[in-house]
Amino acid sequence: MTQPAPLLVSGLSALAPSYRAVLCDVWGVLHNGVAAFPEACEALARFRHEAGGIAVLITNAPRPTSSVLKQLEGLGVPLDVFDDVVTSGDVTRGLLSATREQPVFHIGPARDLTLFEDLDIRLVREEEAEQVVCTGFHDDENEMPEDYRPLLERLAARGLPFLCANPDIVVERGNRLVWCAGAIARLYEDIGGAVTILGKPHAPIYEEAVARVAKIAGEQVAREQILAIGDGLPTDIRGAVANEIDVLFITGGIHGADFGPVEAPDEALVRRRLAEEGLDARAAVPHLRW
């Protein structure tokens, strides 16, 4: 019987000749919320400058690109290792532009208010709202999703539509996991509320990212020539598979503890988990590197 090709590879260089562009996740792949990963930044730089590829970052950050660029620079990610950035916030802003006449109740920290800049949207108290936009927890270091249940029950009872600007359930911050807006959206849906999610794994953010690749290339680039890179099974990997884009699975991210030693993952465990999730990957590597 023919053995399957090895899933684990040495790095991006093993795949680079087959692709014209990469759509690279940010949090957990390029940085951990505290500092940049130098090997990952080098990998993107070499893909661009040695392989002649296009690198577009694709992130569930609930803020516009301009805000994310400042964060990346502050964390030490060189801005010349990628060509463009597409955020969940960008896609969310597009939808909000179409519903701007409906006053918004915002759930999330003050740092995410850049999402609403220049949109002519009225932010109001809970009682006056006609729609809800969630960008995250007010205090993601200490709060839990259940802390929001009473609020969410009141909002759902009024039938308010709920727009989630960051589908991630958790992300790594340093050496710990913190909750994201996706956890609140999941609870709102469980209560019976109507939720709209635009970031990964959903199609709108991929359509925008592929369009950015085409703009940079000066022509349409087939999805078969684009590689997604990410560490989150429910977002990065599921999104790439659903949108018919090959994926390089970064096993040492939020699922790192599931595959044995982080630096030497057990390929059988990785394959089993992908199969259990109904997913597949072109290749896997513990951390993004060239």
C-alpha cells in the first residue's frame, strides 16, 4: 500500500515553489501578543524576497488595518515582511457601513473603538441599541464568558442582531490563553440570539484577502496557488479548507499541547485530530520558519 506523503515539513521553504502567495495568520503565528517570533518574520521575508511570493496577513483582529499595523510594529514585526493586511475589523466595517442608521451597543474594550472611526455610527447604551457589536471582553485577563450571560439574555430577549468582529474563542497572550469575542458570540447563539460572524473561518474575509492578492499581483491568482498559514483549527484551518485554499498547519500554537512535545509533534496525533475535525492540511510544522 502506498504510504501518504509526510505531513510534517522542515518549514515554508519546502512548499514555497508551489505557491505564488500566502495568507498568513498573525496572533499565534507571527507573535504571541507580547513579542514577535523572529523565525516566522524571517520566513515571510524570505518567501517574498527569495521566492518572489506575495504575503498577505489575515487576522481576526476586530480593528481596522491601520490600528493593527501600529500593534505589529510595537511588537517587533517588521512591516516589510508582508505586502498587505486584511482584518476581521475591515470586513466588519464594511457591513456596519450598510447598517449605520441603527444605533450600536458595543461590547468590548476601549482600545477597539477604532473599529467605528469615520463610520458615522452612533454608539449608545444597552437600552437604546438596535444592534450589538462585540469586539471582545472588557477585561480578558479576569472575565469569563458566563459573566456576560445576564447582559446577553436581555439583548437576546429584545431580538437584537449580534455582530461578532472577532470569531476567535481564545488566543495566546504570552504563555497563557485569553478569551476573545467568539466566546461571547457562542454564548449569545446558545441563548437563542442571532449572530453574524465575518472573520475566519467565514468566506467574506477570504474573498477580500484573495482580492488583495490579485491587486498586488496585477492579475487574478488561482486559489490553488495560494497557501494559508495558521494555528487555529476552528478558524484558520477550517476557513482555508472551506474556501478551497491549501493550508500549512502551525501545530505549536493554541493546540500545541494536543500533539505531544511542542517542538517535535507526533504526526499520527496531528493526522488523527485533523480527521476528527473533518479537516486536512497540505503540511504541518511546529512554528512558522523558513
